[in-house]
Amino acid sequence: FKPGGAWREAYATCDVYDPVADSWTSVAQPFPTAAYGCAVVALGEDIYVVGGARSGTQSHMKNLQKLDVASGAWSQLPQMTHTRYQPSAAAMDAIIYVAHGDCGGGCSAPNPE
């Protein structure tokens, strides 16, 4: 699973790798907010894209976006408390944990969410 873009190039695309077929395909529906520098975490049957930045403006984001893998539909979830570019994220016991990341202006987001 590879969402978004890379270094200052935000995309609203998401590619999925199938190891059995050894091939990549694109999720039909683009995700709600194009971004790069996001964290990605799987929880249950869904994929979550956390934080990141918009291209051009390098505006750091608080976004939490969910991909329903079965339907291929994205949804925007409540925003995080802090903006986070290149955060770390993990899921455990049905909870997503997000830590660190750049909050803009060179500072580091101090509080885990």
C-alpha cells in the first residue's frame, strides 16, 4: 500500500501491491486530501493515512483518512490535535497511536495521540 507522493509532490492516488500476482494496481477512488510524508497503518480490514503535507505550500496536516479496503472508498475522519509531517503510527488493540513528526517551522510534535 503506497498512498500519496514523495518529497514536496502530493498526490491523491493510492497504489496496492499484490504479492501473489507480483503486480501493482491503483485504488479507483483518490483519497480525500492529496499528501506526502504521511504515516500508514492497518487496523482490522481498513487502512489509515495519518498526517503528511500538501505540495507547494509544504503545509503540514492534521488529517486522518480511512480506506475501506473492501469497497475502495475513502473517508475523512476527525483531525488530530497536532499537525504531523512524517509521523510514526502503529495500531494495537483497536487503537491507532501516532507519535512524533514535524509540526511545521522545524519543530517536532511533542505529544503522542
